Amino acid sequence: MNRKTLITLKTLTWIACLSPFALLAYEAVTNTLGPDPTSTIALTTGYNALLMLILSLAVTPLRLLSSRLSWLIKFRRLLGLFAFFYASIHLATYVALYLNFDMSIFKTDITKRRFIIAGFLAYSLLVPLAATSTTWSIRKLGGKRWNRLHKLVYLAAICGIIHYWWQVKPGVLSPMNLTITLVVLFLARPVLTFLQKRRTQRAVSV
Ligand code: HEM
């Protein structure tokens, strides 16, 4: 892929990832966040955090699918950092708007409410990943250790999905789409790795 196309795609990704935030900001300024503004902010930021996290996980299977998609790696970090950005606003909304900074309620919540425990776990797993997302960190940790640490992203996504399911009312199936996407991505990875190895072996033996 040439430089110009890459820059265009990166710009479009930035616009797409920032648009939920821009829309929320617009609705906040124009007082159109709906009957429960706090919930609108929490739900939008939570959903987009999980969506971007799962999209970042789609990069590796897509690259395994075709070597022509290897450029997608340049988007994985961006998507991961946007997931962290939305998760941070999500958490800040909870602390500031739901709890009014009453950290004693937070302490009770992260020990007693199971959906908060799962959300907290997901966020705690995202922190070291965001902190080590720089090229400097990759060099400092070494590729192998960095890769091992960044496998935590799968666990963060699972905790995020569990948090989502535990948050919705019984019978509500809105988390299903993201759950199926995550399951497909989990299953695709070993299958595609196997197929890629076979392709390479065949190419070597020809
Ligand atoms: C300590 C950390 C977290 C807390 C306290 C928290 C809290 C909440 C709360 C209170 C809601 C319900 C909002 C409402 O019904 O008005 C919610 C929903 C949600 N949260 Fe979190 N959350 C946390 C971390 C996360 C993380 C890290 C993710 C994503 C990776 C996430 C994804 C979601 C999703 C997808 C929803 C449901 C959105 C929807 O129904 O459309 N949360 N969270």
C-alpha cells in the first residue's frame, strides 16, 4: 500500500473512532442526550470501548487470511488506544456522574456488584496494555515479552463481554453480536495459523 492511501485510511479511522465522542459532545452541548444523559454517556462509551477492542482483535486473523492485508497491523494500536480512551471516559462517567466521586460506594461496588467487578477487571487489564503501547516499550520489553503481555487483550475482551451480559436485563440479547464476533475471532486464529503454516510448507516443498 502506498503512503497516500495509508494516510487517507488512517485519517478515516481517526474520524470514525472519534465520531461517537464528537456526537456525545454535541448532544451534551445542545442538551439532547435524552431523558437520562448519564446513562447515554455510560452506554455509548462502554459500547464503543468494547467495539474498538474487538475490532483491534480482528486485525491478526485478517492478516492471517491474506498477506495482502499485512498493512492492517498499523491500525491495531490505534484501535486499541481508542478502546482505552472510551473505557477511560466510561469509568470517569461512572465515578463522577453515578457516584458523585463517593469512593466508598465504588469500594462496595467493586466487591459486591458482579458486573462492576467484570468491568473493573477489563479496565485493569487495559491499563498495562495502553501503558506499553509505544514503540519504546516494545524495544524495552523485547518482542517476546511484549507479545506475551499483550495477549491480555483477549482476557480484557472476555471480561468486557461478561460485563456487558451482566449489565443488561435478563432476556435482552444486545450483547449477542459482539459476543459472536469475539467467538468467531477466537476460533479463526488457530484455524488460520494452521492454514498459513500449510501454505508456507507447500510453497517451500514446490
Ligand atoms: C471499573 C470499570 C467499569 C465500570 C465501573 C463500568 C460501569 C458500567 C455501568 C454503570 C454501565 C451501565 C450504564 C447504564 O446502564 O446506564 C456499563 C455498561 C457497559 N459497559 Fe462498563 N464499566 C467499566 C468498564 C468497562 C470496560 C473496560 C468496558 C469495555 C471493554 C465496558 C463496557 C461496557 C458496555 C459494553 C456496557 C453496555 C453498553 C450498552 O448497553 O450499550 N465497561 N458499565
